[in-house]
Amino acid sequence: MNPIAFPTHWPVIAHADAPQSLIGQLRERFGSQLSTSMAVREQHGRDESPFDVPPPSAVVFAERTTDVEDAVRLCAQFETPVIAYGAGSSIEGHLLAVKGGICIDVSRMDQIVSLNAEDMTVTVQPGVTRKQLNEAIKDSGLFFPIDPGADASIGGMTATRASGTNAVRYGTMRENVLALEVVTANGERVRTGTRAKKSSAGYDLTRLFVGSEGTLGVMTEITVRLYPTPEAISAAVCSFVSISQATETVIQIIQMGIPIARVELLDANTVRMVNVHSKLALREEPMLLMEFHGSPASVKEQAELVQDIAADNGGNAFAWSATPEDRTRLWTARHNAYFAAIQSKPGCRAVTTDVCVPISRLADCLLESIDEANASGIPYFLVGHVGDGNFHFGYLIDPGVSAERDTAEALNRRLVERALRLGGTCTGEHGVGLHKIGFLEQEAGSAAIAVMRAIKQALDPRNIMNPGKIFAQL
Amino acid sequence: MNPIAFPTHWPVIAHADAPQSLIGQLRERFGSQLSTSMAVREQHGRDESPFDVPPPSAVVFAERTTDVEDAVRLCAQFETPVIAYGAGSSIEGHLLAVKGGICIDVSRMDQIVSLNAEDMTVTVQPGVTRKQLNEAIKDSGLFFPIDPGADASIGGMTATRASGTNAVRYGTMRENVLALEVVTANGERVRTGTRAKKSSAGYDLTRLFVGSEGTLGVMTEITVRLYPTPEAISAAVCSFVSISQATETVIQIIQMGIPIARVELLDANTVRMVNVHSKLALREEPMLLMEFHGSPASVKEQAELVQDIAADNGGNAFAWSATPEDRTRLWTARHNAYFAAIQSKPGCRAVTTDVCVPISRLADCLLESIDEANASGIPYFLVGHVGDGNFHFGYLIDPGVSAERDTAEALNRRLVERALRLGGTCTGEHGVGLHKIGFLEQEAGSAAIAVMRAIKQALDPRNIMNPGKIFAQL
């Protein structure tokens, strides 16, 4: 696959090979846990973002916290960058070695450290993936709701403040991480938070590290909240003639305080792609895909209320998926929207983006963005966690045609500017990475960026923790 | 009332008068908005904590953000401390001018800046109190749930990461503050967050300022989430023979995922005090006071489930308070527990404290702490937001008897050490202030404290923002 060249208006790539003496010391300390093979380096030098950057100089496969401490300490001595790597599912370029350095792969740190079922918390190592976690705890009657689509690692999800389809009810990683163990830039182990559900004890370091994208430290243990597996689950789909009707339905669901567990929007164009890919026969109209969790009575009540609201807003073909098989088929189709889109244009790559706006501005933001995408001639997919005002566009471009890439980048830029104008944020759940450095500056303003930079400088004075991400020229 | 002397093992008080030239410049800028009268200074030099510290040198009554900016900028020039003051309801000494300085009273900044009912958010100035906010929005069908008991200011609640009785369902200020405007130590205005419900855009500065107790900046605007006023509310009380039965009931309620809105514990001794003060006839046994929010059907279902759980755990006298009047009377009695306690020992003062533990350890923590308090001979009250594992002790001491104060401090110390041993935190919702500086060190450990100090130093290099709080020797 032909990678897309790094756009010229982005931060300068200052890739440098790590010093051979550092590699030597790492080899001495880590033996076969260190790899300098080009295949391994290249695998760790990319993520789901479509950009082309030279790979890191070596990969350390950490198996325990002391491995991370020692690797960071050695890199600190040589002022060499450190990039943590979990499942590699980032889509904003978080994992790229734009300034060179050593990758610390934590995927072998995949143990459940302790499950506290009575308190509904679990502590895991960073390489545990969300599916692995749910499999490991399935007999406890509990589940971990955060679902960004990909089978991401809990470490990566913490680092990017991930969320996904269930966030409308259960919150994001911001709300669900209770405590962390982090190795900071000097190779020291810091513990933040406790297993207590709330605390007023000092600065909220947990929340500072959540979403810091590897720029302040490498997470080595994460304690998250779990939830009781719902007694009853039901799902429904409903089609609408217009996006506005669908979003109005969502606004009313939220305003009535109905504790809907998932409410996803697909536009007609994306439903069409999903139908082809998953061999479904959904009406090719704007569609809400919903899920309700609770007691049987409460699920029934929620669903009936939602059905009434949808009908009031012109919703038609409100359909239940009563069986777990039906439900799984629908949600699998939703999660495969990305692949459905990719397959709709052979050889294409997706330039994906996400924004989040106050829900009252959702219809405006969506409609203008759809019009603009249609006018551009670039095919796209659109899926939204619309209960939170969050949605994704993926622009399907031919990587060999630079005009298509430029058009996609222009669409992305106008989408983000629109979201900011409407009181929203440049990324609801993907993170800043490389792609949104300029947009973060627009959103936060120079005073807030100065505060972030001051924190970065205070905690990582040598600038070795995933440098070149979040901020320009750091 | 005889204030309690500052315990000798606490940080050294280094009170110094502000330079006369600073006072002169403040007078020039602020005119009648500045007061140096001893009565005003003394009123602003204490809070609900029982300690005796000289007052600030002057009080600026800020009316707008530019007032705060100018006051901070002038103080920064003279390296003079700045202490923000809202409703004065802190109980851990946050407002005391331990290093002298200027108090910025923001209580006149009491405007609702903008209500966005459709998005269920509101932006307020910091001096708005929680009752004022709920009064102002009562026609919108929305309410602000965070209820720390006192009619605290939203600014103060943000600064201490407050919560209270509704947090078990609606979360704390950590979960409910979306965005802030803050004046930082150089007098600059910083905006954090947006009105979007979630974001992955850069460091979570909002969460960093929430709970920073005035040590990183003065909040000048706060955007918080609102919730639909529940269609139906019902309350119930239930008595138990033992604390363990009550806590087991709570654990099961939470584990079943019942969305209870409030679940408060009072021990038999506190119920007795409340009965006397509020002329009630509650059974003088450990008691849970509960509230359910939702649709009429869901409230009924929740309450029936809870009644069953309580009965399984030996609960008796499960009683409904069907009418709003009944409900108000019960909750008023609960909120007056503090005053009920104070009146039970004429002339006493309360040394109050709060801790929060994982809910599975709640019974252990409570039972040992109650035994210890009973053995000490010091009367006390005990109320708990037990759905979160959070509870308060207030030790009722004669301020003229230093042995009583020492005993209360020893009880507090052992309570906190127990909470930490059980995986909890030294304060669930009061904050660190002065009183818990040492306990925060125990809880967080030296590496995490070093990270907090590095942040403080980076954002406030002259150490003028509420110095002497949270950390020793800063």
C-alpha cells in the first residue's frame, strides 16, 4: 500500500537514529526482548494513520514495570525519544517516530493484576485489550463498557482518552479510569489515584495522564471501573427521511433523561455501504441504531419511550432485534462500517477524523459537512456516537492521487473549524497525535497551550516522551 | 468562640503584611471595591475550619474577570499571595492567609452567563451558589445535582472537587465541570474545555484546575452539566440492627446497578441527635436514607428492589416518604445533622473529616472508626454518602480543652490511616487545605507529590496562588 506523504504544513520531521551506545546498553539489559530487525521496527513505526515516517531505531518488548523503568532511564541518559506501543490502532499518528527513538512495546504486559468484583474495579497491565478484559471477567457478572471499535489496548485507550458507542451512558476513559501507575520521563514510577470512587486529595494526576498521548509518561498499570452486566439488553433500528429528524430524536431522548446505552447514527450513504458489506437489507436512509440496558421492565419502558419520540419525529420502520444473534449482527455491521467503506472503493485509504459538538448544534454540523463532502466528489462514510454529539467522517481517497488527499485534508479542516465555531472540540475521541496539532491550537488558544507546554516541560524537561505529538515544535 | 490554635506539627505560618505600595495601587485601581477594614479582613480570614490565623491584608471585591486579572497582576508584581473567596464554607482551612496576602472575594460575580437548556449546560460566574443556580434554572426543567450540604459557591465547589449526597448517581464536580475560564498566576485568562460533552483534545486542564484549591488560578467562569428534573422522586428510610447490615445493603444496591440517586447512612448516635434537633421520631438505629429518581415506573421498580435487598439484610421499618413535604423534612434533618450534633454539646466545636474507601471495605472502616471514637469518650456524629464509600466524622470538642483537640486529631489521623490501608483516599470531598497536607503525602507518595509540585512550580513560579495549601513548604 502506498503511504501518504507527510503533509508539508505539519511539524518538521526530525528523525534521528538512536546512538549505537544506547542500543548496545539496551541489548545488554534486554537481550532477546530487544529487536532491531527492520521488519519489527517498521511494524512499530506505523499505526492506522496513513503517514510515512522512518521507523524507531529499536523495539523493547517490556514484560514488567521494571523493564519500562530501565528502558526509559537509559533513553533519558541519551536524551533519546521513547514511544509506547500497545495495539497499534491509533489513527492520528500517535505512534510515529517523528523524532526517532526507541519504541517500548507493552503488548506482553497483558495480565489482569487484580479484579475486585465487589467494588466493581479491575487493575490491568497496559497491554490488555478491551476484548481480552471482557473475556477475562465474564464470569464476574461485570463488564467494561468502553468500546472504541478496534480491539485497542487499555493502555492506548487511556493515553488517548478513548470512548465509543457506550459512552453516552457509561462515560469515557476520563470518567472510568480510577488510578494509574505511570513511569515518568526520569524513569520513576508514580502512582496516581486510589480505588476509592471519588477523591479531593490534591491535583488530579490521573486525569492529567489520561489523554496525554504518551507525552508525559508510559502507563504500566491501569485501574478502571466495571459495571454490572445488564439483566436485559435490547436493540432497535429506526430510519428517518432526514438527518435532522434523526438528530432531533436523539436530542429529545437525552433531554428526557432516558438512560440509553448506545445511539449511533449512520447516514444513507453509509447504510448503503454496510448493506453491501454485511449483506443486510437496511433501509438506505439516515438510521439510528440503539441499545437499551437495564431490568426487563426498564428496558421495555425506555424502548417504548424512544419509539414514541422517533415516531413523533417522522421515524419509520422502527424495528427490534430481539435475539442476541440479531443484535450481534447489527452491531458487527456497525463496527464494520469502516471496512465496508474501504471496500466500496478498491485501493482506497481513509482519511478519518472525528469532532464533537454540543448536541443542539449536531444537525447543523452534520448537514453542512455532508453537503460539503458531497460537493467535493470524494466518497466518505459517516458514523456518529450522536448521543454525545460526536461523529466520524472517513474520506476515501486514492493514495496515489495527491489532489484527493488535499481535498480530504481541506474537508477535514473545514469540518473541524465548523465544530469549533459551534462550541465543540477538534476531536471527541481520537486524540491530537500529529494530525490535529494545529486544530488544538485553534481550539484551546495560545494561553491554554502555554499552560500545557509548561506542564510538559516541567514533567519532561529533556522532551523524550513521545516528542512531536500534541504540540508543534516540542 | 475560642478558636483552636494552629497545631504545631503543621506547616509553619509565615504570615506577612502585604506591602503598603501594593495596597495603594489596589486602592487606586479598585476604589470602594477594596476594603482594608479589620472586620472585613477578619471575616475573610476564616472559614468553617476551627483555626486561628491572621487575616489577609485587604479584600478586593471582584465584579468581573478583568478585576481578577488586575488584582492578580498587581499581586504578582509584589509577589504577594492571592486567596480566592466564594461562600467561605471550606472546612479544611483553604481560605486562611497562612502566608498573608490579598483576598479576592468573587461573591459579587454571581451572574448566570448563559443557560443552554437544549444541551443541558450552564455557564456561571464563580460566586453563584448552588441554590441560586437551581433557583435560576428552575423553569428550564433542568437541575444541577451537586449538593455538598452548605450553599457553597460553584467556584468553591470547583476548587475543592466537591460532591455530596447525589454523587452516587450524578458524579462529582470532576465529572460535571465541562469548561473553565481561569485567571492564572501571571494574571492571564485561560479557557479550558468546550461545551462538547467529551473531548480528546490535549491535556485535560479542566480536570487539573478542578480540585486545585486555588493554588493554580482563580476561576472566573464555570460551565457545568445539568440534568433533567426527574419526573418522579421518592424517598425512603430503613433502619438496621447493625452498620454491617446497612453497608451490605448498599453494596448490593450498587452491584445490581440500581441507579439510586442518594443513599445516606447515619449511625444510631447521629439519628439520636437528629431526632432531638429536628423533633423527629426515627428509630435510633443505623439508618439508610434513600432517594430514587426516574419515571414513575422506574422509581417504583428501583424502590421495590431496594426494599427487597434491605429486607434480605435484616432491614426493618422500611418507610416511604410519599409527599414532597415529608421528603423535604427528612433531607433537611439529614443536612442539619451537623447542627444537631453541635447543639448536643453546648459550646463545642466540630473537628470534621471525611474519607472515601472502596465500598467493599466500608463496613470495616466504619466499624473500627466507631469503636475507636466510642473508646475515646469524645462525642461525634457520623454521616456517610455510602453509595460512594465516602463518610464524614465530626468530633465534638470543647475548644478550651487542648486534650480534647489532641484526641480528635488522633482519631482523625487513625481514621485516615485506616482508609489509606483499605485502598481509599484521605479526603473524598473536603479537599486537602491545611489539615490534610501530611495525609496527602502519605496517600500519594513522594513521587506523585513531586509531580504535583513540579506542576505548581511551572504554573505559579512565584508561588502566589493560595500558598501553603495542599503541600508543605510551598
